[in-house]
Amino acid sequence: LMLGDADSWASQVRDLAIKGGETGRQFGHVWEDFTTRGFADTGWQIVGRNIRIVVNGNPVTEVDLLLLRDDLLLVVEIKALAGVGMNPYDHWKNRETIERGCRQAKLAAARLDDNRTLLVSVTSRRIAERVKVIQPLVLTNESLFNGWEH
């Protein structure tokens, strides 16, 4: 750990996570694992993880989780944020990240809904036959949505 006050240290760790790279990827993976494990005893079945949506050989997007309960499939994008959103930059960056996640989840849900063959390829025929409703969802650790429409 670096010497200095806690605020200085927290800012430096946050900056590493925001800049991405290996530290950012690891931070994201920790939150994805944490969130996935949170669904273990909830009645939601995890039917896919880190799913790449490819149409006609072209990558379209990627989503973190596919969750199934009854006939509802949730297309889940997890956005773990290191910035607390208390300054204008963090607030803007967090909003951009969450909005990107919304676009990813919405696009993936639309592609899976439009193309049941694709749905079968990322889940199974048995699961695809159960699905009647496909809904995008973004989960985040961000709690400050001041001024956002969501």
C-alpha cells in the first residue's frame, strides 16, 4: 500500500480501475462473479455467461449473463464502476458506461428475440422453446443517478 491519506490512496486505486487495462478487467470480473453468485438461490437459472452475439459471422455485441425464470430471459450487462460519481467527471463517466451497457443489453436482447436460431445457439433448443419474453437489464454498483433519466 502507498503511504498517504486514505483519500489519496482511494483516488489512485480508482484511477487505475477507470483507466482500464488489466486492473480494470480484474475489477470488472470480480463484480461479474459477485453478481453471478448472487443469483444462486433466487430462482433465476444462469443459462449463459460472457455471451458473444455474432450475426452472419460478424460480432455484434457481448453480454455478461443470460438469466431464465419461467418464460422470461434477462439479457444482463454488468457495469462495475470505480468512480464514486461525486465530481462532474466521475458522474459523466459513470453515466457513459451505464448507457453503453444499456445499448449492449438492448441490442443483444433484440438480436436474440429476432433470431431464435441465434438464441438456440447461445443457450439450447429446450431453453429457447421456453422463452417467450426477452428483456435487457443493466446491473451496476453505482448508486448516484442524480439528474439521470433511467
